[in-house]
Amino acid sequence: MYKQILLLIGCLVVLFCCIGTSRPEPMQDSEALREVNNYSFWETDDSNEYINFLNELDSNNNRKIVSVSNSSYAFQYTGPYNIYAIIYTSSEGSEESSIHYKYSIFEAETEEELTNFLSSLGDEYEIFDISIGSYAFKYTGPYHTFIVTYRKAL
């Protein structure tokens, strides 16, 4: 009986250790959508989904992109993980909405990579957002992720 109790306690300790150090689960639907009043909030942890959604959203004359915001985080000894978020609203078609863009993304880990990219970006592109995510691991950091969302008029 004593050995069984010790074995059970040992299994529970191992189980709790595994749960405590596991990687965070990705978003269930890989996208999260919330709506408050006339504003909708969408987020994902996948940069391709972010760009695809942004391009789809821009092609719809009844929706207007209010802002994008991207950030980074680390989980104990792993990461960085990026979160890409878009806030948009429903709107009636306007003259402004007749201009559509193709969105792209650039991600860098150093300021030098960022400045090299910005200086090489052609005049046909417009910077839509630059987000700087900061994160640190348990005993090291801080580190940064630079995320540039840029676009070209179609």
C-alpha cells in the first residue's frame, strides 16, 4: 500500500512538471474573432494567415482596417512566438475604399536587419505598420522582434 501511494505521488509530480513546462497551445481555430460595438478584433499566431486575412479584408469595400498590432512573447525557454492582430470596422463603401492594396510582412530580430530592409524598400511600397515586440527568457533578455507590415497599391 505504501509503495502504491509513493508511485501515485511520483506520477502526479511528473504530470505537474510536464504540464508546467509544456509549450502553450496554439489558438484553437488559429484565428480569434471578437466584436464590440462596430469594431471587430481578429488575431492569429500565423504570419501567413495574418497577411491573407489582411488582403481579404482590404478587398472588401464594406470593411475598413482601423489598425494592426503585432507582438512577441517567450514561454520559459522557448520562443519567440508572435501574435498578429487586426482591428476593423464595418463601413459603407466610400471613395477611399476604392483603393486596394497587396499587403506583405517582413520580420527581423535585429535593428540592423530592420534598417537594411527599410532602406532597400522601393518607392512603390508604403509602410503600414512597424511593431516592435519585446520578450525575455527566464534568465536572459530582453530581445526584440521587428515586424513590418507594408503594402503596395493595386
